[in-house]
Amino acid sequence: VARIPFEVSNEQKKELLCLREKRMRRALTEVPNHFLETLKRINDKGIKAGIISNADLIDKKYWNESALRPFFDDAVFSCDVGILKPDPLIYNLAMERLGVLPQECVFVGDGGSNELFGARRVGMKTILSEVLDVKDEKKRRQIMKDADYCISEFQEILKCLDDEIPKYNDLFYAT
């Protein structure tokens, strides 16, 4: 068990949880317009979109209020299903719920939790997103072993999908 190398009072713990909850709410409800426009264009192409997230209760608390919610056909949260990425079961569950096959899917993620490895292992194409988190060169090289594409702007997803359509018509986005 990892321990914080200093004492934290119960009051400080409550404050940290409150700050984390506010950050998650902001992340889900204050979404940049270009993200929403890109997701709308994806939906307009008839592409199903799903979320696969290693989320806890705080991470998903504001999902139903999220500006992102209307653009996704389904969301698989690990706290609801008891499975974490990169376990193949969470990807298979998400695909089953959308009624799609792995070869029809593209998975987008920042590479955390070895998620691109997991997506590739079940047969999905993969996109490393550095939209919110730019990796150092060593880490990028490591993650790119399991990525078909790397994007630094969210709307670049469209180019990746255009390269693959009509073969790939389902998108999973990781959180």
C-alpha cells in the first residue's frame, strides 16, 4: 500500500475530495466548443460513439449533466462494471453494448492505464490523443507501439476516421 509521506487531516482530505469533485464537474460541464463540434460531426457521419473509463463515483457523478453526454451512445464506467482497462472484458462489454465488432472500431485515449494496448489486443484500431496531455518523447515512443495514429488537436480525429471510413464506423473515447 502506497502512503503519502506526510500526515493529512480529515479536514484536508474532505477539502481535497471537494476540489477533485469540482474539477471533475468543470471538466464534464465546461467543454470547449470545438470538442462538441467535432463530436457532432462524428455523430453526423453516423458513427456510434462510446466511452470506456476507469472511473470512480466522483469521476462519473456529473456525466448525465455533461455537455458531452448527448454525443455518446453508451458509457462503460469501471466503477459500475467492476472491470478496469486494459482488461479485454471492458472493451468487449463496450462493443457488445453498442453491437459492434472490434474491426469496426477506433479507440481514442491518452495512453494511461495501458489502454491502447488493451484496445489493440481486442482488435481495435487506436489513436493516441495528446490533446490534454503531451507525453515526453520516451513515453510517446512506448505508447505509440500500440497506436495507429497520434493526434494533438481533437478535430484530428476526423482525419483519422476519414482515412478509415467506411471500414471503421464506431469510436470509443477513453477517460
